[in-house]
Amino acid sequence: MTSNDSQIPILTVSALNAAAREIIEGNFPLLRVEGELSNFSSPGSGHWYFSLKDARAQVRCAMFRQRNTYTRMQPHNGMQVQVLAQPTLYEGRGDFQLIVEQLLDAGVGDLQARFAALRDKLAAEGLFAPELKRPLPRWPQRVAVVTSASGAALHDIQVTLARRWPMLAVMVYPVLVQGDQAAIQICTALARIASRQQEDVVILARGGGSAEDLWCFNEESVARAIRACPVPVVTGIGHEIDFTIADFAGDLRAATPTAAAEAVSPDRAEWLPRVRTQRRQLEQSMQRTLRDATQRLDYLRLRLRHPGERVRDAERRLRLARGALRQAMQHQQAVWGGRLQVLQARRLRQDPRQRLQSLSEVLETRRAALILAIDKQLTSAAAQQQQQVAALRLLDPLAVLQRGFAVLRDESGKVIFGSASVTVHAQVTATLAQGTLLCEVLEKSD
């Protein structure tokens, strides 16, 4: 190490990325960048993540929810777009990226245009005609799976088939599902299946990916190989939103590899109850047949027995029938006796004389109660009257006169309440308990 090298400062990765971010953001203002949108994703956070690419390069982009809320279009892979973005560096991974402020549609991308052109061409030839679609076998014995031997799609298909219909034989034709050689291998596998003619149905599948990853399924050779295969082909390519030329050419499109496996296999959970029901019905039918045969055999045995034994059996059945008849008659007699008692009791209750007597007793009881109530009311009223008379007597002015008092009135007839209202020698009238007196005032004092 030279002396000059020792003078170079040592930076941490975090410090290096932070410095690089400051340099990028300080030297690049907002830019308009045009390219083809790819690898678009929209997680639960609401942010958008995608790549912009052209023929030679691509760049990562992020558009946060606060910005994409105002975007009027729905982005999808293959779109040609323009973005107004700020170049920056994501320090956590050291990734150069664009923080998108605005997203505008700039036309259909090159891959999308090629896809649409091939789709329209093959559709015009009638390659996708509904009448060419072959029905899937209801009870397949062997299924061919054309997919990557190391991909998750194969695992999902095998697990689904084992769960739904374990007796189904699965033949795997491993192929590349991405890259320049993928279409050639897919066509070779389909041709081999056609020559063997041992499988009942074909699953052509791969997991999700970008438009570029799925492009081998958009090749014209793959579409024609699917239609040339005499075995029905079910496609399960990518995710539910992904459509390829192979999906249009196939006999049935499933949204995912798992859905493709479900489409070609019967459901054991659905059919087992039906099989159990049919087995139970068959057992019941066999038991009825065996029971009927046993009864016919017993009948033939009876017909072939000695006449004396048949007579003894008839006598025994007669005795049993006589005893059963006697018990039935006794039971019926007891039932009718009980009913007769009920009817007699009901008749007695409805007899007019009995009813009249009952009503008379009720009337007498109520008359006595009414007399008692009247007497009680009279007694109470008399006591109240006496109390009221006594109260009135206390208020009667004549009662006061009976005790020796008198009421004095002047010459105009007004009651005299005090000596101030009369003069000496005035004439006053004294009303007594019995009679009146004419008096003269000889003297007064106030």
C-alpha cells in the first residue's frame, strides 16, 4: 500500500450509498423518460412498482400512493408510457431508481403490438375457432404435464392432482418455459405426446412472470403445435390477468397451473359420496334380492312338507290367532267401556234439571252476597249521615242560642258585632232561642 493509498478515506456502505444518492439527486432535476412498462406490481400498501425498458436497458421505478391516486389510467405490462420522475438511489439496496411523480400513456409497447398482430392473424385463419375446441375427458387415466421440471408450477400441479384424484397417472415432459429455446422445446414435447398417444389430456403450464418471461407462449409455432396435437390441451400460464397466444389456441384456459390441474381431474371429495351412495344402494338391492329368494325357498319348503306337519302348523297358527282375537276383543271392550263412561258423564253434565239446579245454587249464593253487600252499604251510609248531621249541628247558629246566647241587630237589621256600631238610647232587637226582645241601649262602653 502506497502513502497515497493510505490517505484515501474509508467509507461504510451506508455512507457511500448516501453520498451517491446526494450526487444523483443534486445533478439530475425532474426528467421525462419514455419506455415500455414491465414487471408492474401493486401491493397492499397502494404503491406501484414497475420497470421502464427499451431495447438495450431498463430502470426500476416506484410511484407512491400519494401520487398514483391522481393517475387516470390503469397501468399494465406492455404499455408504452412517459413518466415525470426524480432519479435517485435506494440506499438500502444500492439500486438506482426513478421516483415517479406523473405517469402518462405513450402508446402500446412493442411486445404488446407483436402480441396483438399475431393474435389477429391466427384468429383470421380460424385457429381459435370455438368449434375446434376439444372436450376434456371426464375420467382421464393419464395426464401429460409440459412445464419446467424445477418450477413451482409442477409442484402445484402434482399436489393438486394427488389431492383430487390420486389414481391419475402423471407424465412430466420437462421443458424450458423462458428464453429463446423454450418455444422449440414446447413444440417438441407436444409432438412427442402426439406420437405416443398414451395420455388423455395435456397441461401446458408455468408460473407467473413478466411479459418477456411469458413470451415463448406467444410464439406462432407453439400455437400451431397445440392445434396439431390430437390430445386436448389445457393451458395454465402465469396469473389470472395474464393472457398468451397459447391460451387462445388451447382447448381450455385456466387462470393458474393449479386451476389447470383442477380442470382436468375429477374431484374425489365430490365423487366419493356418490360412490358410497351407489354402493349402499347396491348392497340394499342385493339384500332385498336375497330376502326375496329366502322367502321363496321357505315357501317351497312348506309346500314340500308332510301333510300332517302342515296340519299341525295350521292348528298352531289357529290357536295363536284365536288367542290374539280374544285379546283384541277384550281390549276393544275395555276401550268402548271407557268411552261409554265418558259419554254418560258428559250426558249428566248436559241434563237440564242438573243444570237448572246448579244455576239455582249459583243464583242463591249471589242473592245472599248481594243482600249482605246492600246491608253493609246501608250501615256505612247511616254512619256517614250521623257524622255529617253532627258536623252540621256544630255549625248551626241556633245551637249557640240554645246555650243562652242572643243575636243583636240594629234598627236596619244588621247584626251588631261591637258597641261602637250603636249609640245610647238606640233601639236594638235581641233574637233568642225562643222569641225576640226589643231593647234600648241605656249605656255602652268600648
